[in-house]
Amino acid sequence: MEVSSEKLAELKEKARQIRVLSLKMITKGKSGHPGGSLSEADILSVLYFHELNINPADPFDPDRDRFVLSKGHACPGLYAALALKGIIPMEELDHFRQINSLLQGHPSRAIPGIETISGTLGQGFSVACGMALAAKVSKKKHWVFALLGDGELQEGIVWEAAMFAAHHNLGNLIAFVDANGCQNDGFVKDIMEIEPIEEKFKAFRWEAKRIDGHDLKQIIEAIKEAKASPRPFVIVANTVKGKSVSFMENKPEWHGKPTSEEQLEQAMKELGEEKP
């Protein structure tokens, strides 16, 4: 079914709000990872407000779809999506990375809507593979989604997990790679080149497709294609680190550096937000 222009406009606005809330919480917490939180926002918007079968009133319903943010450092984007979805209180975002806060610097299962701890790169993806196998063995019909960073693909555990998923024919598993080309210490291609990503996953007997990770329609169509595949499916999403904020875009130094109040004010203007 064709996605209406109204729905696409709604998803675009949710992605904008995810970016706004991510930067606000990182600035207030004086710590966090803005670049990857902005690059993943469109993917999170489609997942949480179009695709995932999740009931905000019962986020641990056994029949829910599962989502694992394997690149756990980009959790501000996920926390923003959970708040916008009504799974966690919006006011919790004001306490990000503060002592005794619910919202830690990496996802924790103490947070409603979080399926597993993540942040040790590659492990979240492995847990997602386990979830998909458990669903298959139990003859459950829910989907398991995982979101990885492209720098994360430098971890050997990712490829062990990919081999595992193919061996067990986990057609209920859909992975996204947020391919923004940057990691903490520089550009991915300079640290450890991981291209060609699709060909590597195909060699591990996955289906693979590359898209524009900021094109909502392409994201939706890719998920539809992935759900029709009997094999595990990876969607390589070309994105921009720090998307929608001019001084952050494609800048590796914004991987894990918080914005100042002045920088937040400029970012809010660029994101169309009246009040910082």
C-alpha cells in the first residue's frame, strides 16, 4: 500500500522532534553522542511511528516487535522516540546522564521499551540474533530489528552474529546499518574500511539493500522488501553524521561531543524549533 503524503509528513516531523530532543538532552546533560543520534532519526521515526508493533501501555507484551539499538551510544535518539511514543515520560529526558537518572548514557533494561543493554559494539546485534532465534523456535510471529553503526562493523562479533543468523535462517530479523561514514576517531574509511557492506553480508548469506537513510519512503519500502524475504535482511542506510545541523554534518568530532548552550540555540533555529 502506498504511504500517504500526510503520513510521510508526520514521520518527517517525528524525525525532526527526535533530533531536537536529542540535542536538548545532550546539552543539558553536558555529555552524549549527538552525531549518530541525528543520523539515525529518520530510521527511528519510521520504526516507532509506522512499523513496530508496540503498545505504549504494555511495552513488554510478549507478542511485541523487538528493536535493539546495537550502537548504544546513540541512545538519545532512541530515548526521544520512546518519549514521543509515550513509553517513557517526556520529563525523564531532562535528567539524561545525571546521577540516579533512569536514562543512562547507554541503554539499560531498567528503562521501559529497552530490550537489552547495549553499547559494547556488536553485542546488541548478537542479542537481536538470539531474540530472532527464540521467536522462530517458539513459532512467534513478531519481528526483530537491530540498528548498527558502520564503525561497529569493524567488530568481529558482528560477523559471527551474521553467520549465526544465516545458519539458522532467521527470516524474522531485519538489520539496519547507519552508514554515516564517521566514527569517534575519524572517518570510517580511514580507520578501518568496511565497504563493500552489502557484498560482505551477501557472502554471509544475507539479503542486502542500500538506500538513502534520510528518505522516509525508501526506508518504508526497504522494510517491506525485507519482510517478504525468507532470509535475514540488512538495509544499509547512507546517512549524514549530524544530519540537519550545519556545523555538525559529516564532522567526526561530533561523534561524542556535547553542544554548548550557544551551539544548541543555533541548532534549534536550523531545526525549526522556536525555543531552545
